[in-house]
Amino acid sequence: MVDTNAARPVRVRFAPSPTGDLHIGGIRTAQFNWMFARRYGGKFILRIEDTDQKRTKEASLNGILEGLRWAGLNWDEGPDIGGPYGPYIQSERIDLYQHWAVWLIDHDLAYRAYETSEELESMSKGHKGYDRRGRSLTREDWARLDAEGRPYVVRFKVPLTGETTFTDMVRGPITTRNDTLQDAIILKSDGWPTYHLAHIVDDHLMEISHVIRAEEWIPSTPLHTLIYGAFGWEMPQIAHVPVILAADSGGKISKRKHPEAAISYFWKNGYLPEAVTNYLCNVGWNYGLTDENGEEMQVFSKEDAAKIFDITRVTGSGTKFDMVKLTWLNGVYIRNMDALELAKHLRPVLEAAGFEVNLDVLLQVVPLIRERIKTLNEIVETAGFFFAEDFTTPSADALIPKKMNAAQTAEALQRARAIMAALTDASPHAAEEPLRVLAEEMGLKPGQLFGAIRVAVTGQAVSPPLFESIAIIGETTTLARMDRAIEALSESSVETR
Ligand code: GLU
């Protein structure tokens, strides 16, 4: 059950570690937090967990902000905009963690441990982990070891008996025997905290009411429950969302093996954020509303989903990431987009591919291609030729349709050209009927004739509808391209294909 009593205003956070481009699972976690905050009129906070300095990458803070902004997951407090609970970057809060580590030591709830990494390694060979020998050291021992210059870590004192239970909003109560838990390190020898301490101090001080995070943290949650108990702090309600599985393997989707596991993949490859966030709603949760025909609705916004988002309906088991479905959805968003808006999205894609884009031409192209592309990037292959400055005349090989030869093709194009040049009617389809008659006269299938014209004029065997494309290209250019194709064919000796 989701308990959102007014005494504890809803405050949730997304707390990524800046270790590279955001993972698709990270975006999904952020999105579920965002929807939860919107659902209950709460706040969505962005906090950067960079206490693992070895893994922290310079560039990736920007990557995180960029990824979240792209997805439209706006935050109410965070490192870039500040807020009443800042700073929102853990490396700027080290004093706080040290203060609370000392507080735990002073209350005999944590202790210093001076073992070297070699000593720890030999202990872990026994598979029992740390043997808690630091518990028996006195303050005099500490003074002596400090004088010897021995570094120490701070470990949390886990109760040796009893059980710990927490209630997961997704999975219900989970109980663990305390004697299966380790005295975890909460402060490292360099004075930096581990995740276990840092996130608890922050979640408490930032008055986080609900924690929604990846299921990989379930095994650590009993420890966290005990640490909250030791401080005497109220623990936020907690929900663990399931992993996202790769479609191919059934294993976890990983950036190493699956390019689409990194959120940047989607903007680099022409996906719309609305489609990605729409899709992610159904990864681990399910929108579940039906349309007037009783069909399950597939197309909806994250804002609509937020209105009914129910964390307790999140599934406990992993969900496969279905790129086919997502790409289909992306196509739907492209089809439904306002023409000018779509043109504005397509323009930079064409420009990045080296084309000079005339917006008027692009606006004429949009209705021809919107049904044919599923990603913005497909515009380049589908319709780049409209914007090509220097058109390369296709080779004879490409121009000659199946079961025809060079001479026949040249003749067909020559006669088609004459028909097209003589037209007085400017409507796009005016040439179609006379060209069908021509095909029949020449004993050709219409597809053979139209195919040859298509390659001659667009340079492609597949293109948007031929006559509409010709109308955009314009008569002069069309006829000139046909002339060049005829010339190429006359120099060719290609026999029947
Ligand atoms: N920094 C942790 C991570 O990236 C945060 C986990 C949490 O949300 O508590 O996995």
C-alpha cells in the first residue's frame, strides 16, 4: 500500500552515480519517481551520488542532466537549480557523513576497523567475510594504531541475533536473519562514505518520503533498515523496481553488449522522447487503460500515465526491452506530429547528414514520408535526395529494370520524357495515365517503366510516391535528370538483366 499521509509530504529522488551515459534502466527509475511525484503532487529531486571517486567520470554529470532533460523528466530541486535541502552533490556533503559516522561510533553503533586489505582478503577466503575483530578494540587501541599510522574504516555494528523486516511497496514484507548480514563499511579509510551511509543521511536530511530504486539494492535494504533504526530515524517507504532484460538473452540489458541500453542511443538514432517515455511506462508497470473498442491503449503520455501511476502495481519480475515495439511507437509519434513540428525535428538530421535544407521543400516532403519512417534518421535514406546539391546520375546497372536492356530502357525514358515535357496539366498525377499507355504500347509492365523513371529522377530504387516526388523536384530538374540517365544508358552495353 502507498502511504502518503499529509504529515510527510511526498518527496522522491533520483540518485544516479555519474559513471557514464545514463542507462535505460536509470531513466526508467527516474521516470517512475517522476510519475510518483506528479501523481501525489510531491517533489522530484535529483541528487548526484559521486562518492565512489574512482568510478566517477567528469563528463557524465552533464550526460545525466542532458539525458533527463531530453526525456522531459524535470526535477524540482537539484545540483543545477539548487533548493532548500542542498547541496545536491554528495562530494559536497562529506562533512555531514563524517559527522554521522562519528555519531554512530559515539553511540556504540559503529566502530573503527584497522585491517589491511591483505588481512581482509584472507578472511574472505573463509567465505564468512569480515570476522568483526574491530569490535573488541578499545579507544586506547585506536590511539596506538593511529600512532603507528594505520588507516581505518568505520563499520556498522549489525545486531548478531534477531531478524530485520522491511516492507517493499512492490514485493511486500521481506525478512532477513541478522546473522546473515555483514558489519558493512560505512566510511572508507580516506574519510569518504560508502553508499550505505551517504544515501541514508541524505534521504533523511532531504526528507525523502519514498525511495524508488533498482532491485539490485534489495539485498542491502536490511542493512539500511538497521542503520535507520540505529539513528532513530523514520525510514522512507521503499520500492524496488525490476531489472530490464535484453530481448536477446534474457539477461540484464547492459551498455557493454546492447547499444540501446544507453539513453543517448535514442537521440542519436532519431527517437522521440515522447515515444521512449511512453514505452518505458509499460516496462515493469502497465498503463492498462482500454480505448472505446476495448483495446489496450498503447499511445499515451507520461503525464497521462502519472495521473494513475500506482507503484504497488509494478511487477516484481524483469521485463524484456522490446525495440520493435518501441520503434513502432516512435513511428506512431512521427505520424501524429504536426507537419511543421516534424519538419523542425527532421531538419537537423538532414543537416547533420550534409544536406542543405530548404524548409519549404521539407514541408512538401513531410506528407510523403511521415507514414514511411519510424525514426527521424530514416529521413536521410528515404528522402535525402530531395536536398542533394549534386545529384549523381545512377549507373546504367541501377537504371535498367528487370528483364530489360539498356537500349529498351533508354527508349522508354526518352518517350516518357517527351510525354512529361508536353504536359500542360500541372497536377502531380497528370503524367500517370499517359505513361501507363506508353508502358502498354512498349509491352512493359507499368512497374518497369515507373521503376526506371524513379531511379533516373530520385537515384533510388525505393522512394516516396513517384509523382508527388517529381512534383517537388520540379519539371526542369526532373527532365534534366532523365536526359542524363538516357545518356548514361546510351554509353552502356548492359544486356538484358
Ligand atoms: N547511486 C545509487 C545508484 O546509482 C542510487 C541508488 C538509490 O536510488 O538509492 O544505484
